[in-house]
Amino acid sequence: MQIKDWGLTVDWNGLKSFLAIAESGSLSGAARDLGVNHSTMFRRLQSYEAELGGRLFDKIDNRYVLTQLGEELLDRGRQIASQFEEIERRIVGKDVLPRGRVRITAPYNIANRFLPRALAALRATYPQILIEVLSSNLEVNMNSRIADIAIRVTANPPEHLIGRKLVSIPWGIFASPSYLEGRETPFSLDALAEHRLIGGTGQMLNLPAFSWLEQHYPVQIATRCDELTAMSHFAEQGQGLAFLPMDQAREGIVCLGEFLPGKSSDLWLLTHPDLRRTERIRLVMEHLTGYFRQIAY
């Protein structure tokens, strides 16, 4: 798709790539956001700069920093991108046949452990619906159709998206059988003082479970992770007690009981309003809703 602006024809992929690089500050980050490889992103940038007749970025300390030309293009480029993203969503939203690609973004644990089973029956019933799974704990820009459906753990879903809460997931205390050998099982929060703990770092510290641990047992924290699945694997290797939502329960770690300071995590299924009547997206959302709501935590 091409657009006519600044007095010349500009490739739509080039503009999207430019905006993604400006947003992430790197080719690798932009490539990840758009679902292409690094070399493709590099070629797109070179071609786009050649078409515009100037450099859009300077590379400073391994980051791509906008030049004056890039700064001039940024605001106008965002306006153009917003218009074309709306056109794309409206075109897709008129699709009434159960076929075509559906991109789903989900946290790592949900993507790895639950989605393959959840979508198996859908695949058998609707073989022309092609699923792409984007495993990420980060928020994505649903307006740009990087993903059609987002499965996210959040207390406050973005207002520009629509969807439904699938389930509230309680938190528990987990450990490996090898760690528990010869130790008294902690049946109360006071007993945590006698154990090695696996805590959070980075954005994990914003979660109630890990902010509570920081306040009450910082000295006992022997290992820190910035992702829940990683914590579960450290626990499996006997590194200490892990504090996890119950969807992380699996063979190799034992749940010792509910961890009330972790409160609960709300799992949401979200999409853009323009896509809600697209048949393939509607079918996938209904299927995922039925699957997750029958799971007992």
C-alpha cells in the first residue's frame, strides 16, 4: 500500500518501519514490534531514506536518534499512520467468513501452556483460520494491528479496547519437593522468615505480591526475577519459595497454600472495537472464553 504525501509517493511499510524505530530507538526493537527480522527492517529504513532523500536517524550509543528530517516527519507520519490503521481495521472488520489470520498476544506462560490446548479444537473445526501467537508480557499497540486479540493480566483494561474478564486467578506459595526436604512447611506468613525467598525485580515490584515481600522480608530474598515463569523454574531447582499466580502451577513445584498478599490477577480477553464483528476473531474469542472459564484455580 502506498500513500501520497510530502509531494511524493511513500511506501506504507517504510512509514510503519520509521515510526516503529522512532518509538523503540532500535532496529531490533522495531523488528520485534512489527514481526519482521532485523535485516528486513534495515532494508526498509535504507529504502525509505533513499526515497525521502535524507537520513531520518543518527546512531548514537547504539540507539537510533531522530535527525531534523526525522523530527519533521514524525508528527505527520503518526497522523497518516493513524488514518491508514483505521482503514485497515475497517476493511478487516467487514470480513464475515471464518478464515484468515488471527494474531494473539499473550503472556509467556499462557502462550506456552494454555493456548496450544485451548486452540486445538478450534483448529480442527476451522482449519482456514490461521493462528499467530506473539508471546510477550508487554503491552502492544492494538490500533496498529500488531495483534488482533490480546490476553492480558490487568486490573484496568485500556479504555480503547473491548472484551471480557475471563477469570480471577489467586496467588500461591510454591516450592520444589527437594527444597522442602528437612524443612518445616510454612503454614503462616510469619514462617517465611525461616526460608529463602524468590522475589521480583523491575516491573515485577509493582505487583502486590512482590511489593509486600519487599516491605516484610527483604533480607530473606535470595533470588530475583523479572518474569513469573522464570521464578517457577528457580523454585523447581530448589532456590527458594516462589510466589506465583495459580496458573503457574505445574509438575515439579508444589503449592503450599494461597498467598493472600498477592491478591488476585484478572485475566482479560481484549480486541479493538473495529474488529469485534470479524467472524474469525469473534470465533476465536468465543472459543478462548469457553476454555478459560472452565478452568478451576
